Amino acid sequence: MTRFTRHLALAALAATLAAPAAGAGELGLQLYSLRTQMAEDLPAAFALMEKWGLEYAEGGGTLYDHPLDDYKAALDAHGIQVVSVDTSLDELRDNPMAAVFKARYFGAEYATFYWIPHDGAKGFGFDDADNAVKIMNEAGKLLKANGITLQYHPHGYEFTPHEDSTLLDYMLQNVTEAEFQMDVFWIKQGGADPVEYLQRYPGRFKSLHLKDRLPGTPDSTNGHADVETNVVLGQGDVGIAAVVAEAKRQGIEWFFIEDESSRVVQQVPASMAYLASLDEGDAD
């Protein structure tokens, strides 16, 4: 039985689950999900994660006005390991060693950035994508030499058409020294199929953000969406079951639940229970 299965079982209050399909990864939480709770009461926010049985997290880029050492101590007190730290394209361009030191401080194996600055009025263009590719290759090589894997998390604006595909395809085909993280919500929001992209680029996505979308939500390619369209996993139109099945088949290492809605405290346990039900289905 993997640790991933044990975490899901805690949330579902199941006594025992059969081992999932080979290659299943670990489950964690993107800490931005608890941004309101962390700002109000940091230890209580991490205690909530401990109650849910979540031992792994992604974040650490924003401390919500808490001292860095206090933030790390609160994580440690509740048995939470940061797997991936936040970075930015500017930091990777100007001071990539800062991302290395940040990752080393938290004991993380990944550093992830989530946005490529661009002119919102003009949209995301080839020069934006090409510049990001160059920075990712240069910084990714440095991070890799220091034991850290760099990841980029697309936000849907990368679906700008380019030649016979998109700028996201251009990036996936030309980044050689870094990896990608798929937020399945944003792939869907951009008008694409997350499973199809996983299959098109097997091995390029090292982690997933699991986030579902309210049916009927209009697509967009500007990287923005109403956070209240985040719903319990399995209740939206992203196709979470198929995504998880394909990700497990590929042996993707990390699954991070992200829920940006105001209902996060209620929805995360329900999402974990849904993932546990998928595992039960695998065992049938």
C-alpha cells in the first residue's frame, strides 16, 4: 500500500484500501488553498491539514506576514513536508540560486513557478514563450546541478496558436532542462483536454494540480477565472477520474489538491474521499 493510498484512506475514514495501480504518486495540498486560514492562524491552518491526513504540501512562497522560521516551525510541528517551493520567472532570471536556497531551507525537491509576465492587452506571444524557454533552460540546469527540479505550471494563456499547434506545445517541445506541472483546471479552462495533453507529452508533467470546474463555466485563455467555480473533485467537468487514471498509468509522482474557493475547508475532505473512491474502484 502506498502512502498516497493511506492519506486518502484517512480522509475517507476507511479502515483499509487495496493497493492502487502501479506508479501511483503521493497526495499533497497546494498551500494557496488555505491562504485565508494561514493569514488568520497559521498553526490552526496546518493543524487542519494534519487532521485531514495530508503530510505533503506545495508552497512557501508567501508567508502571510509570518516570520520565516515560525512558518517552518509550524510546518514541522504538524508533520508537513514542503515538496515544492514557489519561485518566479523574474527570480529564475535574476537570481536562480535564491530558488535553490529556498528549496534547501524547506527540504523541497522541486521549485515551481506559475506565471510568465506578459502584456495582458496584447496577450501571450511567441517572444514571451521563447524568453521563458531560455530562462527555464538556463535556470533549470543550475537548479538540477543543485538537486532541485524546476517546474512550470501553465495557466491557459499559453494556448495561443503557434504554427500548427500552440505556444504551450512550443514550450513543451523546447524546454530541455526543466519540467512541467499540469493544473488540470487550467488546461480545461483553456479549452483543451488534460488527458489528451498527458498522452501527447508522456513524462513531461511531473506533478498535477487536481482541481475541478463547475459545469457550464465558460472557457478563457487569459489565465483568470472565478475561484468560486472550483468544486469538489468529481463534481465538475474536468474529468478527474480519467486524469487520475492516466497519471497513475504514467507514474506521475505528485498529486496536489488545490481548491481556491471560499468552501475549501468543506471541499478538500470531500475531494479526498472522491479520490479514495477511485482507488476502491481500481481494487475491484
